[in-house]
Amino acid sequence: MLTTIRRRKISAIRTVIVGQAHRLPFSSSKHKETRGRRCACPTIHIVKPGERILGVEGGGTKTAWVLVEPVVPTGRDDAAWEFHVIDQGKLPPSNLRLTTPERLRQIFTELPTEIDRAGVFLAGCGTEEDRRLLKEICLGIWPKARIVTGSDRQSGLAAALEHGDGIVVNAGSGSSVTGRRGDHIERAGGWGHILGDAGGGYSLSIQALRLILREHDLHRCAIEFTAKVLHALSLNNLDELVRWVRRANKMEIAMLAPVVFDAATAGDPRMMEIIEKGARVLCEYTEAVASRLHVLAPKVALIGGLFYRDSIYTHAFRRKLKKNLPDARVAIAERAPELGAAWLAAEAGEHAAFHPQPSQTQIDSLAAALTEQRNPRSENLEKMSARELVQVFVEEEKFVQAALGAAAAELTKAVEIVAESLRNGGRLFYVGAGSSGRIGVLDASEIPPTFGAPRELVQGVIAGGVTALSRSAEGAEDDETAGALAMDERRIKNPDVVIGISASGRTPFVLGALARAKQLSAKTVLLTCNPTVAGDADAGQPRSPIAATVLDLVITLAVGPEILTGSTRLKAGTATKVALNIISTGAMIALGKVRGNLMVDLHTTSTKLRDRAVRVVAELTQCDYSSAREKLETSGWNLRKIIREIDKK
């Protein structure tokens, strides 16, 4: 993605960068006059056109990064810059205090390597020793780059305030308040989710979960919010909820914050009370910081997912702050903290306006995908009767059958590849995003109970992690490096098979995973519904975005345009599910886990499955139901043991 950042010329400040990474950018004894105010500014160096500047901001839930290149437009002086954002993305968490140096190196290895400067600002990087350690890690990754390190509070200040004075209120999964007046810095909150972070997503979610259990204990009743949480997590009861919370990490719990906000917006007074309380705490912190800075009308910039997503939180904060700081100027910050990190690395003092837009190549590539075309048979959906709508859906299913038939040879090859891999000690991984990822996880989760296979044998990997199974994880699919890192985390090796699932065939998370899997010598398969990926494009159409050398096999399910344009959970989803059924079931059959058409390795973990096992034994031994059940009870419900005894006879 290409983003242009236009910066207005200001005579007082040129494009500069921090020269010594160990210095705090806001506490140096050297100053410049900026917009009429005396602002802290460390030793500086002039940024050169064409330099590649990396900005990194990391915390407890993610690591966001952006790669920027400054240029001087033709016909303009050297103080008027244009920045191009070459690339950007998100990676797993990188809190300096919670993440080992080895893990940080692994994460940073996924970032661009050809850079001239880097600004790396992480949560937990608060001391001189922290900054020194972080700089050493960075120099191990980028030995020739000029590097500045610091805390995520600094990158937040830079993104929101540049060199100016004001207060930044951050409410994401955690929370913090940081203010600056000249070289005077004041802080409140930001102590971490266990002891602090009041007003952040984790804190709000925990309060809501505690309310659910308190109401159950006191009144033996389930409040309306209970059903919403259980639905969001795909859970059935409070016992399952408690078990989920015990296993969940900070990010997963914080991801329930949108459910809290949705309930409050729908009129739930108790959820609204939780939100009001969170806003009140953040206001108290803001007032305390303003008091210590001796300002009555501060600029207050709001950053973080809770403010960006829900205007209800912004309104609650404004309303409460106005009572004690009526002249405060409150606004949502325009730029993300990783851009602040890049800004600090370049020490760009002028205003930077960001206008993201995909490249023309990306636009053409996506538009050419068969799954993005309009279906002429469904152009008047809103005018159809229910009967007509049903008929259209039923008739469109014939294209699923035709697509599967046309791909029979490739599906056969996939079964053979997977079966051979599993025989040799390998594993099968499905990798996808959105609907494709959920279908892969679904098929993988069915293998252990159906075939008695260990859970690690077939695994589903979805962009955005477990929370993306029940809630949309916007943007997760666009991160190619996150897909590659997911393969590293699962220690992909030579005997493994990785099947990337992408209806368009162009999902960056999936392509990144496939490329890394091939680097690690695993077998790679791409399952797509876009014929252009398989090289079947007409002349002039965009070709596959992934090199043919990366893939051992491409399975194309050309189901045609969807009834609802671009909604690949429909025909593409159906065809994908059937294809995965064929591949996994075929491989399990090849491994001897089926007798005739009977499951002989199933786990007898429920009444239904025990009944099925009894009927399998009765069928294979030609005995009655009671005798078959007795055999299983005697064997400890070990169906495979009975099958082996039958084979000996």
C-alpha cells in the first residue's frame, strides 16, 4: 500500500532525526523555537531524500510498524518534504517487560531489513537501561541503521502532539495519560492490566464479566449481557465462560470491549455505568496531569482503539472532563503511534497529513478476481420474493458441484500429498483469514473426535487468532509478515503440509504463510476460487501475486461470482468446506482410520459417540447391541483395541 504524507513547510524546523538513541526526545537540554514555543529537541541530523525510515510501536496486544521514505518534490526547496509510506503492518505483542529478548528478535526479524533509520518505541521501555537493551537488540537486526528507542508513551505523544504541548489520553486494551509542557513531562496510569490500566478495554471487559457472575451469585439470574458474551465467545454456559477466562490472555479479554460498548449503545444501563466509570477515571488522571503541568486549557488528544471505535466513549470523556476543565480542547488524534515512531526517527517537525490509498496494481488485481465480479443472475435481490431468493440460491449450488468436479485431479493430488506427509510424521496446517480461516479451523477441529488423531496433527491457523473465530478482526488478513511468523511459531518443518485457503488467492496473511512454509521446506498448497491464480487468466489480466515456485499445488474451485457480490462465505465457502472434507477424510482413510465406511478410531467422549462405537462393533462382529457394548466396556471403550482383536481372527 502506498500512502502519501504531505508536510507543510515551517521555517523554524527542518526535517531532522534524533542523533543519539539513548537520549529522550523530550528531555534534552537543547531546545528550538517551534511555533512560538520553546520545545525540547535533541541533537539533530538532516534526513536525506530516499532514506528508508522504520517506525515501530509495540505493546501488550500488538506491534504496529510503518516504513516511510522521504523525497523532495521537483521544483521545491529541501525543507518541503513528501513522505511515501512504502509498507506497514502488525505483528504479535512486544512489551519490553513481558517479552523475552529472543522473542523480540524473532518479531523484529519479520520487519523490513533494508532501512537507514528506525524509531522503536515499546511499552515497558521506561529506563536508560531499557533503552540500551532495546537498542542492542535493534542493532542486531539493523546493524547499519541509525536507531532511536523509547517508550510507547513517547511515540503516542509524537503522533498526537508533534513537538507541541498537551495531554495524550490512550485507551486501547490498556490505558495511560501523558502530558507535556515544554520539557516537563507528567504521567498517570499505564501500570499494566493487573494493577492499573483503568479505563482500558481489559479493565472494562473484566468489570463486565465480574458483573455477570455477581448477578448470578446474588440473584440466580442471567442479565441480558450474559447471552451477548456467551454468543460472542461461542460458549454455552457460565462454567465454560470461567474456564475461558482462566485460559485467556490480556488481548483476548480486552477484545470483549466492543460487546460492552454495543450493549451500552443498545441501552443496557449497567454496561453504560461501566463505560461512564472508565471515562471518569481517565478524566481524573487527565485533570491530575493538567494540574501538575499548571495548565487550565490544555490540548487533549485521544488515541487508542476505544476512542477510535466508539464515539460513546469519546462523548462520555468530553462530558466529564468539561466539568473540571471546561476550556480543554479535546480531539481524536489523526495519526497512529507507529507514525509517531517514524516521525521521531526522522524528527519531522511540521504537520504530516496521511492519505492512504492502495496502488493501482492492487486495485486492478482485486477487481480482476472472479469472486469480486457481479452475478447477472442475482442483480435484483431486493426485488425478489422469498421463494425466488431461495430458488436462486439452490440453482447457484450447481456451480459448486461443477467446480469440485473440475478440480478432481488436483483434489486427488492433495489427498496423496497430505497422506504421504502424515505417514512420514508430518502435520497438516490450514491457513486462512475471515470465512476461509474459520472453515479451516472447523475442519481441523473435527479430526480428533472423528478419527482419534492427536490435536496437533491437523491445525487451523486464522488471521487475528482465536478472537477472529467469533468476531471480525479487521486488517488482520492484510499482514503478510504475521502469516510468516505464524508458521515460525508452529515450527513448520520438512514433512509438514500447509494449505493456504484464499477465495481471491491474494490474501497477504495466507501468501506470507505459504512463502515462509516453502522456505522451511514444507509442502505448500493454495486452495482458491480465482482462476487467475492458477495461471488461467486471460491476456491482459493480473496474474498471481505469489511465485509459482512457492506452491507445490494450486486447487482452483471456479464457482463464479457470488449471489451477493464479494461474499465468499456463500458458494466459495461451500466449495471450500467440501474440498477440505475430501482432503482430510481422504488422508485419514489412507492412514487406516476407516473400515468400510465406519469410523474405527473415534473418541467415545459423549453418549452419541459411545452409541456409534457400539453399533460399529455390532456391525463388524455381527453381534447384538448389548454384547457389543459389553465388549467396549471391558476394553475401556477402546474401539481400536477391539478392531485389532477382530483382525487377528
